[in-house]
Amino acid sequence: MIHLEWPWLLLALPVPLAVYWLLPSHRVLEQAALKVPFLEDFDDGHTLVISQKKWPLWLAAVAWGLLVLACARPQWLGEPIEQAVSGRDLMLAVDLSGSMEAQDFILNKEPVDRLTAAKSVANDFINRRVGDRIGLILFGSQAYLQTPLTFDRKTVMTLLDEAQLGLAGDNTAIGDAIGLAVKRLGQQPENSRVLVLMTDGANTAGEVSPLKAAQLAESKHLKIYTIGIGADEMLVRSWFGSRKVNPSTDLDEGTLVKIAESTGGRYFRARNTDELNNIYRLLDELEPVEKDKQYYRPHSELFYWPLGFALALAAGLCVRRVRL
């Protein structure tokens, strides 16, 4: 259906008539006239002149009407479309410390570093969270809010893809990342606040200890899911042969477990890409997207059609006047 966004502007339609009636009439200078005994001999020419004077006036009136219609902003409204909105506020905190460059993950049959694997799986998770407001925190030696809470999932995924190792420093400030999430989520309604924190190490920087930050999160009803990322063993080749090492010796699982349990969340261990993907799918089950039905009607603007015709008529009248 066609809808006028500003229908009250149609009240401007009679403005030219009001101007014609209210302003003083233009005085026509008296000119010499030719008196003829037989007026009927000039009837045809007189009628032709009157008709030639009237049609530009009608075209001007049509142009004015089209211009007013364009100003009223006509729109075409489509059928109502259902939109799911959950009302959940979900913050994703990703570790960018130097240890995340360890290449102990396999993605598409190729060895990749931990951050690359985390980006790939996290992007799929974000894309599935239709109806949630998503935010992104990047942390290393300091914690930064990369993306505030938003329904724009594509922007969150783009900014996550652009994150680079060492961007926030080489150390790990887990406590500061939790504190920043509490600050950003604590101002939102208490319907459902969730933080998913992913790291491969222990807290080695920052001003707030992880457990203290977890206590603050619990007081603000913020549920934290922690993910410890990194393989248990890795084959390292050297001049003296190959040997197996544990690349996750710095992972502080005990602290991550306490953070999750104290806030009502859970701790997960991701040793490879498949486990990391399963964790995010499990998070979808633990924090399902609630589909509160809301509707919106898509609309497309139509004002340029009457505006274009009005300008065309006005241009034609101007050309005619110049030629005369």
C-alpha cells in the first residue's frame, strides 16, 4: 500500500490560490485599442488567445500539486516481516596476547595459530545469534572495547577478523577484561547478561585480579563462560629430532573454573578446532535465542517520481516563457 510519511504537508496545496486572492492584483497599463464595427469577425482569434493563456496555468497547477505530493514523502509499504529479538546482551572477550600465535590448531587441513582458529569458530557462533546484542572485547596487557553492544552482527565479525596478535600487548589481563565487561553490561537490564571469555594463559597483567572481577560480575548478575584454548601436546622438530611438548603449560585452568562457577557459568577446554566448535554449539543450547516476535514493514521511497514530473513540467514552462 502507498503511505504518506508527512500527510500534513498536503495542506500547502491551496497556497497559490491564497496568494492570488490575498495579494493586490497587478495593474495592467491601458493601451490603445482598435475599434472595429464587427466584433464577431475577431471571435476565433480571441478564443485562441484565451486558450493559449490557460493551459500553462493548468500545467503550473499540476506541477505545484506534484511538488507538494513529493514533499509529503509517499512510500510503498510491504508486507509485515517477523523479526526475532531476544533481549540478551552477550559480550565476547578474546585474548590477543603473544601466546595465541602458537600453531597447534588445524583448520581446513592446514596448521593455524590459535587466534585464527578462534576467529573462524567465533564468527560462526556470532552469525547464529540472531536477536542478541553482541559486543566484542579484545585484551592483552590491557582490555579494550572493540565493539559496543549491537544487533549488527556483520560489523562484530568484521572487527574480530581485523584483530591482530599483540594489538593489545603481549601479556594477559583477564581480570581487566572481566571488569570491562561488567562495566559495559552492568548498565543493561538484568534479563540476561552473558560473557564468553576465551584465553590460552594465566593472568599476568592488569589492575584487577580475575577472582575479584568475578565477584563483581556475580554481584551484577553477569554469567561468565570461560574457554581455555590450546593443545595438550605438540610435535616440535629441531636439529636433534622431534619431541612432544605441552604448549598449554601456562593455561591457568583452576582460575578459569573458579571464575565460571562463581558466576553460574561453565568452564570449557578446547584442544582443537572441533572441540572449540562443539563448545560454541553447546553455548547455543545453554543460552538459547529467545524469539520474541516483533514485526516491521519494509518501505521504499516514491517521492522522486512526483518530484521528477514536477521538475519536468516546470522546466517546460520556463523554456516556453524564454522563447516568448
